[in-house]
Amino acid sequence: MEYKSNLRPMTKPTLEQANNTFDVSSLNKQLQEAMVSDKIEHIKFDLLEPNPKNVYDTSSVDNLKISIALLGIQQNLVVYKLDTGKFRILTGGRRYEAVKQLNEENKEKIETLPCLVCDLNKIKLNMTIQEKEEYLIRATNETQRNKSDFEKMTEIISQIEFYKKLKEKQNLQGRLVELVSKELEVSSSQVQRYEKIYKNLISEFMNLFRNNKINFVVAVELSKATSDQQKNLYLRFRENVTVKDIKNLINPPKQKKEKEKVIKIKYSLIADLIENEENAVEEIIEALKLCKECKE
């Protein structure tokens, strides 16, 4: 199913719009410029704060804690400075959480963390600081660790919304689904599947998807069912629901066989009528009479 954007019919751009037109490569160039820094700064731990907009899981850091305790921080965090003087984390939320737990558990504290400080003002877009921040979180976390299917979905939806804003404000060129597909290096059909999951899954199944209780394949199949069908499935199976369960509810085997039988009968009748064209109309009338008698 092709993704349908809400764009207005194409019109000839004004001179101002033409001058403001740019593509994703221009955006990525600005991103790189924002992250250019002469050196890595060692920032006091107390001046760092986690990012509330970060949707990536930071709960499981036991192995990371062991690594940091033995080897220290091997990769810098990416942050930007707030007006308060503190630094908000764009990339490195799990490292921050691991150090926080280590500091709570041990007398010897890790007092500073290596950070690359971004300058969001170098991104010359008609967007708020918050919108730029959300984009940088996604961009700088793209290559970080394996993401859950729920995180991938959230990333794709956020990217779609971000590009919608750029189309409105910056005259960004290209179709939404193709832009997201190229940026995140996933197929267009995969982008559409994740979007359908986001739009169609009922909250109960979405929570299971978030907590890795149901996998991507099951979520895709559930997204094809109506809300009432999903509620039925949830009451019966919860996290144990299978693709077969979903397909059987949407298209029950008995109903499928009956449909196949009707199709064969209709095909047979049509074949007979073609052989005897002269009486075709009379035979159709007789068949309709028989159907009416059967219903009565």
C-alpha cells in the first residue's frame, strides 16, 4: 500500500521558495557542521542531564557498567549547552545511566565525562531549538547499538513528522516515505509497515510491542485487523497471539472454504452458459429463482 502524503497539488515555486529549496544532503551537511568541535571537553557529571525526548531504552546497562568500571568511558557523549549552564545529552544516555549507577554504588566517583558539544545555532533551519534537538537525537543515535522494533518504529514516525515540518517550512524536496527510507536505510515498504503498526495497533498490543512481548511480524499482521478484532485477540491470547491466530480471525478457514466453493460453482455455471449462449438468459433467471427459493 503506497504511502499517501498530505501535500497540496504541485505549483510553480516563487523566487523566495526556490531560494529556500534544499534536499537531505544539505540538511546532513548542516548537521555535520553543528557537530564540529576542536576538542572533546571533559564535563562534570553533575552538569549533565538526560534528555526527556530520548526514546531509546536506557534501562539495561549492567554489562556497560562492568565495561566502564574496567576500562572507563571508551566513547564520548554528544551534548549541547542549555541557557542554564547545564548540558543536555543527545547521544550517550546509556553511558550516562551506567555512570550514575556506578556513582551510587561506589565511594569512588566518576566526576567528569568526555563530551562533544554541539552548536545547534549552526543548523540554519526555520525550526525551534526543540525540533533541531529531536532531529539530532535521531541522527546521532542511528548507528548506536541494536534497536528494538518499537524503537525503530518510533524513529521512523519521528522522522516522517520531522520531514513534514521541513516540507512546510523549508520546501524540502522529495516524497516523505522515500526520504525516510533513504535516511534510515530501510526499504520504503518497511517504512509503510512500521507506520501502519503505529496507526492501527490498539494500546494493549502497542504496550506488548514496546516491551518486546510480541515481535515485528505479529505486529504487522495485527495492524491489518480492526480494533474490535484486536481486542478479541488480546482477550484470548495476549502476548501469546500468533500470526495464524490473527489470520484465522480475520479470514476464518470455514468461511474461506465456503468462498472457494461458491467461486467454483459460479465458474462452472459461467462455463456451461458460454457453451449454450442461446439459453444463457433463461438459465440465469432460473438460477436466480432457485437462489430465492433457497433463502425462503
